[in-house]
Amino acid sequence: MKKTIIITILLFIAVIAATIYLFGDFNKNNKQDSKALQYLPENTLAITSFANNETVDTIFKDYELFKAIIGQGNFSNLERLKTELLQSEQLTPFVAGQQILLSFHQEKDQITPLYSVQVGQSLDNNTLATLIGQIGKNYKVQPFDTLGQRFFGFNKGIKDSTLYCAYSHEIIFASYSKQVLAQIFDKNVKK
């Protein structure tokens, strides 16, 4: 009987130790991945996140339900954003494996996506300008300032295809709508 009690106590301690070991860093990673959530405007309709890696690309490649939910146009824009920008040689060291936060916002008569990607490290303005210049070789890059924030427009030359990006708080925010992106930095918009 003593052996059974001792074995039960040891197993109980082992279970507690394994739980602490496995879930000890859970909150640290969760806080880092959800940092962008605090900047989203109140009119956010839906939010999803997924890793910026090839495994996720393979899963969603032929997943028709995901395309139907976000719309074929939004899905094409997401694929273009990932392949041409996030998986570019210059930006990959900063965003590989990071979570892409995809949120949807009501804008007049349409729902507009906003992409948020946590950058692995802080970037100064010179480094950011160099990266934008290297990444945007296939685009006409249009820098401009709004609300005290530097924005970049990536224009592919196709009507309504300008991707607007901004970098702040170690996060890259991007949207095909200048108004939705500006809400991130507008202090008068409730978050």
C-alpha cells in the first residue's frame, strides 16, 4: 500500500512538472502574437491569424472554403502579399514564421481586409526605407505622410491594386484601403 501511495504522489508531481514545462511560456508567445490587436479599430468585424510559413500555404492552397469565406479577390490579394512581399528575400528574415493577423473592417458598402505582421525586431527609418526600395522593384512605391505616420503605397499599375503599408510598434500594417489603414493611427478612432 505504501508503494502505491508513493508511486501516485511521484506521478502527480511529474504531471505538474510537465504542465509547468509545457505551458510556462504560453502567455509570453500569446502576448507577442496578439500585440497588433490593441491597434485594431472598434469596427473590426472578424479576426483570424495564421503563421507565415510554407505549411500554411500548402494547407490553404486548395482549400475552397477559405477562398469562399474571404472572397476570391481578397484571397488573391493575400497570396500576392505573401509571395511578392512577405516571402521576398529582403523581408523574410524579419517576418518568417511570424503570425499574420487578418482582420476585416466595414467600409461603406464593402468589407476590407487589414493585414498585420509582427516583425521579429525593431527597424529604424533608414533600414525600413532601404527594405522598401529593395522589395518594391516590381512596384511603383509612393511614400507619403498621414496622421504623423509614414505610409508607403505599392502600386502594381493595375486599377485599385495599390497596397498601402505602414510600420509602427514593430508591426507592419497593410491594406488595399488607405482609410482602413489610417484608422490604426488615428487617435480619434476608438480601438
